[in-house]
Amino acid sequence: QVQMEECGGGAVRSGGSLRISCSVSQYDLRRDAVGWLRQVPGKPLEGIGGVDIDGSTMYADSVKGRFTVSLDKVKNILYLQMNNVQPEDTAAYFCAADPRGVPGPDARNWGTGIEVTVSS
């Protein structure tokens, strides 16, 4: 069974940086697109960035230029480097994988989520 687990979340000050990671077991990340989504309570899931099957990356406008998604295909770990974080980045962050393309809210496989809180 595919297992995806995020780690590295927590509290960070506005303007700071944080890196969260997603370890994947029983799954080969080289064959699927992977990415990160986040959810603020009361709001829909937002896809924020991902790596497609061909290796191309995409980012939501809300994080473009500040966040970077990277994939270690040897260790089977997905990373999200968050720089210049802002209070509006406070959310639960989820990693996901999908053979159809960069994961959206209907992604096939999900992590359990991790909280990131940005204080002003």
C-alpha cells in the first residue's frame, strides 16, 4: 500500500523560510506526477506546485517565485521549499501523487497532511 508522509512543518515568522518533505514508500515517484496542495479551514484545496511526469514544474500564482518543489528520485522524497512565507501561507499542506498529471484535489494518492503556521 502506498504510504506518503509529510514532515518538517511547524511555526515560522513572516518573511522566513521552511522546508517540508514527503517520504514515499511502496511507490515509485519516477512514474507519476507529484505535487503539493494546501488547505485553509473553510476554503477549498489549492494546488500550489508540482513536478509533472516529464519533469516540468508548475506553480500557482500565489506561491510563484517563493516556493520550490523538488524531487529526489533516489530517496523517493518530495520537497517543498518555502521562502519569504506570509501569514496567508498558513494552512495544512499535503503531498500527493497521480499518474494522470500534476496532482489536483482529485489526486489518486495523498499524504496525511502537515500544518504550517506563519506568524506576522
